[in-house]
Amino acid sequence: MNNRIRVLRAEHDWSQAEVADRLGVARQTVVALEAGKYAPSLPLAFKIGKLFGKPVEEIFDAESAT
């Protein structure tokens, strides 16, 4: 699933570990999310949106999930 997590993380100057800590997940989860190899659960997607102050639709590309 394509997403903008890497870009948003860079804009905030956060490491993958920092994002993982803020989300309460393992750093490997952030790595997999950024690589598009992992589609987050709905609760995690909303946590990501809240963390970056963006609606979920602005972070994740639903079209690439099909």
C-alpha cells in the first residue's frame, strides 16, 4: 500500500524509531509501512493520521491496495 509516511516523517525530522515510539509499534513496523509491505489496521492508520495531523486519505493511497 503506497503511503506518505516517509515524506511526513522527514518533514518532522523524526527517525523511524521516534515514529515507532510515538505510535507504540516496533521500528520494523514503520520500516514495513514505509516500504508499502504492510497495510496498517484501521486503528493504527488513524493513529498515524493523528500523529502527522492529516486525514488518513492524505497519507494512504487506497487505490494501490486493490
